[in-house]
Amino acid sequence: MLRPVCHKTDEHRSYLQALDDFGIAELLAKLNNYCEQQEQQTLAALLISQLTQSLDAELVTSYLSAIALNRHDLLPRLINQKFSASSVDLPNDFANTAKTPRFLYGDKLRWIGSDTDWGTAIGRFYSFAPHLCCWTWCYLIWLSKDSLSAAWISADIAWEEDLEPLEAEPML
């Protein structure tokens, strides 16, 4: 049972706040349009159980990545995205739908907001970006010898939306 039958105590208010915080109150309100209260509670419990059993590691990883990158704007796209095995296949109409790459070979680039790593675009490839739930360009960056990461790697890759043109080489 999802709703207590007690008086308005602090415990009850905390319970109702938790229902609201986790979206269960909204779920129950939406289910109200389809069935009676007792059915709502049963159906809500079944839906939550089904969600728990069907959690997909790739989707959870995409959510965590979006949260870690502070890209909460991506969460609605992730919520509505239905992953299937074919979603990561090269699009059939690739030649017509692939956007033009933003950066060219030889462009001096840096990671957005970073003053520690920069370099030259020496390659790019079109790939499925799980955190964006779509296909986009990924670049191979030959790191400047003055980049912090150059101490342990020569090149790195980055998604197009994570890069920006380098105006001038940062001073270390």
C-alpha cells in the first residue's frame, strides 16, 4: 500500500514528501485517470517492480554520464529514448543525415573549460554517443607536448560537443 491511513504527523508528512520527491505522487495522480484508487496502488507497485527488473546498464550509465557532466538538459532525451540493438547501427541514411563536422584536420582544439589539455585534430569518426543517445562526430586529438596529459599519452579522443577552438596555447 502506497498511502498511509494515519493522521498528519511529522512521519506522515515525511512519507508524503518522499512520495512527491520520488515521483510516486505524480505517478498515482496520472493513474487516477485510468483506474480506481485501490487499482492505482497495485498498478503503481507493478510498474515500479517492472522498471526495477528491466533496468538497462547502458541506459543507467548514460544517465550517470549526463549527471556527471552536469548536462541535465539531456535527461529528458534519455527518458524518452528507447534503446534497441539497431539504435547503435550506422543509420541507413547516414550520407543524408550526418551533420557536417564542426572541426577540420589541423584545427587547434581544447576540451571546453580546460586549460590543461589541448592539441591538434588529426582524425575524426562518426559514432554512436550513448550519453547523447544519437550519432555524432568524435575527434582524435594529438596532444600538445605542453598539455598536462602529454606526460602519459600522445593522443586522446573527444566528442565534438566537448571541444572548442583554441585561441592561443594556454600558459602553464
